[in-house]
Amino acid sequence: MAERTIVCIGCPKGCEIHVKYEGHEVIEMTGNTCKRGEDYVRNEITHPLRMVTSIVPVEGSEFKTVPVKTRSDIPKEKIFDVMRELTHVKAKAPVKMGDVILENVAGTGIDIVATRSV
Ligand code: SF4
């Protein structure tokens, strides 16, 4: 059986949740003070997700880069694949906040979108 202590990011309280698990099965959980914490830890054990933020170069603008992010969370194990793909991406001005900069990044089905207009 494995054990971990995970800090919940569901709210500023930051509860430290201790979890015992085998494979993807949660055996025991203590320290969460609400259901959101329980859900967060279950996701962390079974299929952790993350939002990825970065910047990419932009051509034709006074700004050299544009900030971007995944439109929604992606599987944590895909973060390095996403970052690797982003090293080959250049945006062209004008870019509006929310514009798709890269579709289906790293085969996740999730797009990379601009988080600022430049
Ligand atoms: S368990 Fe609930 S109260 Fe604690 S940090 Fe997570 S969301 Fe906040």
C-alpha cells in the first residue's frame, strides 16, 4: 500500500490530505474538510490533471511573446509533450485573447489559446 500527503488546491485553506491507496484504489483518506478535497485527491491518485501556461513568440507585434494556456486541464503526464510542441510554435499578430494558437496539442484534444491580445 502506498501513502501520500497531498495539499488540496481547491481553496485557499490548503488542507493537507493524507491518503493510503493501492494502485488507483483509495483505501483511506484523512484531512479533507469537504467533498472537493476528496474529489481532488481521488483525481490525483487516478488521473491527475493540470492546466499548462506558457508563452510563445509572436511575429508582427511590438510584443515579442504572447502568453498562452491549455483551454482546459490536460493529463499531467502530457505536460512535457505539450511544452515540447510549444517550442515549435510562433503566433502571428494580431492575436486576440482566446484565439487558438495550436489545436489538439500533443494529441490531448485540447487547444492552446492566447490569454492576452497583442
Ligand atoms: S479540502 Fe475543501 S476546504 Fe480543504 S482546501 Fe480542499 S477545497 Fe478547501
